[in-house]
Amino acid sequence: MSIRFALNRTCAPQLLLTDFIALAVSSGARAVEIRNDVEGREFADGTPASEVKARLDEAGLAVASVNALQRFNYWTPARAKEAEAIISYAAALGAPGLVLCPVHNEDHGWSEADAERNLRDGLRQLRPILMDYGITGYVEPLGMKGSTMKRQSMAVNAVSDVDGWDAYQLCFDTFQFFRCGDDNIHYDRIGLTHISGISRRDLNPDALTEPDRGLVFIDDRVDNVGHLKNLAASGYSGFVSMEPFSPAVQNDPKLLAHVRASFDYLSTLLK
């Protein structure tokens, strides 16, 4: 399997855009995920998409996605305005898609029926905006406690119910899948893959949190290698984006060497 690696901005949110691009290029990544939620950085700081695109084009990097529209399944006039702004930015950036994250707080108060109804409503409302700009919505199930959309099947059923496969694909996050104990992967619906490694063994999967997400090496509990082999067997050819949230990774003085080593480790096992 020849992996098309991407690097998520969360790997190094402290870096200026120029330095992040240099990190991505030197690590062997072929694309980046731009985030709209990193304070003081591109998008959030008002940097025009045309400027970001020009810098990425010069470096020979593609854009794997813009990450992310949060709470897309809680549709309000404010959410519609937010969605338009992010989607138009993604289109100007040349991104193929936008990651879509559900409501995930433990006091949301929704019943299962509420969650199903609100998910379909969000998908229906968002679809014409995505279609207008030619942007795919990468629907990402999140496995943490309080998530209103944990499993892939819930997302797949909802998109099918709103006849939305012309506008949506799944974002398969291996950590989120592991955290909630999902056991059903819809390979034919995956358009973007997020990977990160879990090495700590003192917590059960459902107790793990974002700061536990590091780079992928031999001590990984998530079985990223197995997942990538299965994706390859299914015909997947999309980007595989490294998305660590660990402060130890983000502040690593040898970050470049370790990111490159993680990519090399995966590439070797997947040949």
C-alpha cells in the first residue's frame, strides 16, 4: 500500500504557517489538514485562503481537508452562517472537503430519538451549502462520552435517509472508533482517514481523551496498521492524516524526526 500521508495542523499548532508547511514537506507528508479552530493561525487570524493556498502550492502540498465544522447536528441560524464561512474558505483553499463533528458534551440532554432527528436535520440543511461550493462533508463519528454520533452506522444510516451521498463521505478516525468500541467499518463510504497512536495502557478505551493521542509506533493499542491494511484491501486511496493532540508531541523538540519515523514505520509495515 502506497499511503498518501497528510499532517493535521493539531500536530504543531504553535508553529507559524511557514514552519508548519516546512514540517509537513520534510516529514514526507503529501497534504495537510488546515484547522479553523487554532487561535492566532490561518483562518482564525483572517489569513486569506488565497495566501494559504499559494504557500501550499509553492511547497507542493495538497489540502486533505479543513477541520472542522463543530456541532453540525445542532442546526441554528448561527450554525448556517458559520458553515457558509468555513465552506467558502475550504473552496477557496482548494480543499476537497470539510470535516463535520457532532455535538459532544455529556449534558446535551438529547434522547436517542432527538440525536437521530437532529443528525438528519443537520445533514439536510448543510447539504445544499456543500453542493453550491463543490465541497464534500466528511462526517466524523466521535467516540467520547457525551457524543451524539459515536458509530459509523449511525452516520451511514442518516446520510442514506436524507439521500445525501452526493455531498457526504465518512471520516474514519481510528482512535474514535477504538474509544467507543465500534465494530462495523463502512469501507465504501470513507473519504478521509485520521490516525493517531495510543501507547498508555492504564486506561480503558472509553476513558482515553484527546491528549492521549500521539504518533503511531509499535506500542500502538489502536491497531492502525491493521486498519490501514484493511482500507487498502477495500480499495481506499484517500489521504491518511496524522492527528495527534498530545502536548508531548506538539512540544517535542525533535518533532520532525519523530513524525518522519512514524510515517516510515507505517510505510514499512504496509509494503
